[in-house]
Amino acid sequence: MKTRIALLNGALGTAMAFAAATFVPATAAQAGTVILEGSDAIGFHCPLGQSTACDYKEQTFSALGGADPRSIAVIGRDVTNSLVSGFSHSTVSFDDLSTAGNLANYAAIYFVPGFGCCDSNPGALAGRDLDVANYVNGGGTVEIGNYDGNSAWDFLTGGSGNGAFVAGVGGALAGPGCTDGEAVTAAGLANGFTQPGVVGCWTHQAYAQDHFGALGFTLSFFDADPQFAIDNPGYGGFSSLLSNGKTIVGVSNAPEPASWAMMLGGFGLVGGAMRRRRTAVRFA
């Protein structure tokens, strides 16, 4: 009987090791991660010296880059006509994508709002739409500052006429064009964000969740100021930081479905070994 129990103990240990080994967090965002940001905190408020906006910038770059050793490509100039960089994750700065080289070299791409403020800057794509689409489909992450529904971004967002479902600056819907009423969500916390500090005007745009949700943008990292929903009833609520996938930090916080399946399989082996062990002891 001792030999039998020793063998079962060995099987139990092997199963436990198997379960532990299969629980491996992912290290890169899934294909298709595009984040719509209704703020110019990075391109406007931080360069003008608002520390809370700079805190948000560093938090954003940390969430986008995570533990990925590659740099973040930061595209465009801020309100002071300077290139944008950060220190929470390594960054490489460009005026546009024309000189950015192979996009696979970057952990993420962040598009600074046009002239740092208020509307998006699709000119920074520099004609590399196909390269950006391939980068995202291959697992990259793109964040668009002050996304305003400009049709030049449709190849990333899907749909058309998206500006009709953007509230605030540059959008067709009403709402406060300047507010600090956004609120971080549980999804935002899980993906590396916290509540932004007051900058006097963090939010310029908010995104109708019924419309953008149908396009796959189902993760609101920051729910928008409630005034947007009050001014525009029937749009399913609004978000001012809306994503169609997790950040690298968000992915690393939980295993992928395949990892869950392998882990549960490992625990199944554990359970089977324990049942066989009880049976052997009972009838010895």
C-alpha cells in the first residue's frame, strides 16, 4: 500500500506542476487593440506644466507598454511644437509615421492630437494606413488622442460616419466640450489606469457606446461626464476613453482562455489523482 500511495503522491505532484506551468500570463495585447481617447492632457496640458496631466501621460505610456522591452512610438508634436516623450516606458518620437520604420519594432503607437489640442491628427499616418492596420492585426496597440470621428481613422475603427456618434469638440453630438467629469471604471483599473487628476479640462470628446460597441469598442476605461448622456439620450451612455481590447497591462493581469483551459485541465488531473488515492486507501 505504501508503494501505491507513493506513486499516487508522485502523480499528484506532477499534476500540480503541470497546472502551475500552464498558468502563464500573456505578454502582448491581442490583435486589434485600438483606444479612442477624448483628451488632450498629453498634448496640451502636460506641456503647459500641469503635473496631473503629466502623471496621466506617464500612466498611459506605462499601460500601453507594460513589460514589453520595445519602445512606444509617439507620433506628432504638442502645443509647444515639441516632440512628446515619456519616462515610465521608453518612447521614440516622430513628427509622423514616414520615418518610423518597421512598426513591429514598437510596443504601441500613440497619436498626439493635432497641434497638441482638441482634434485628432490623421495626417500623422503619412499614408501608412495599411502598415498600421497590419500592425494592429498582428497584436499591436494604437491610441488616438482627441479622436473626433474623422473618417481617415475608419480603417482602424470600422464603420463610417463615426463623427455622428462623437459628442463634444469636433463631433456631431452635443455635450460639454471641456470637463473633468470623467470617471475611471473597473476595466480602466484592470488595464493600468486610475482616476485622472483635475486639469481643468481633461475631456473634450465622448463616444456613444451603443454605436461604438457595435464596432467592437466594448471596454470603457473612463466613463464620460454624465452630462454627455443627459444631453444625448438614447445612445447607450458615453465613454471618454474607449477601447476594443485590453492594454498590455490588462492582458498580463489575467491568463488567456487557452491558459485557463490548460490550467483547469491540470486541476482535473489533480482531482483524479486525489479520488484514486482515496479509493486505494479505503479498500487496502
